[in-house]
Amino acid sequence: MSGECHISSLVIHGRPDRVPSIIEHLSLIEGAEVHGGQETGKLIVTLETDTESQVVERINAIQLLDGVLAATLVFHHFEPVQERE
């Protein structure tokens, strides 16, 4: 059986007063991890997903979070993954 591994990075610009809430909501999104930017309100986030459509779904969900001004895809990479025999 084979699948794919998608790794994406985003910059999420949020209202400074809503950043803690945005980070809390991001922690509930499967595959999302915050890597910095809390001080400026411009969060650096990675997503790890199984499909391209999951990337799009998660970005759409992030854009709808209260306090998010913009969520911009910066990088997207995917490659096939095969189970070990």
C-alpha cells in the first residue's frame, strides 16, 4: 500500500490580542504545529497531512478562525510513502 506525505508551511497573520486563542485553536488541528512568531502576531506554522485536499481544508479552517487576518501558504512539498514490507 502506498500513500503520500504532504508538508506545508504557512504564515498566519493574526490580531495581536487574539494570538493566544489562535494558537489554542491551531493545537486542535491535526498535523498543525506552531514554530514561532507569537510576539509579532505573524505565526510560522507547519502542516503535515496525507493528501493535498487536507492541506486546503486546514488552510480554509485556519482562515476562518476569529482574529486571523490572513493565512498564506509559503511552501508545499509531497512525496510518496510506502509501507515497509
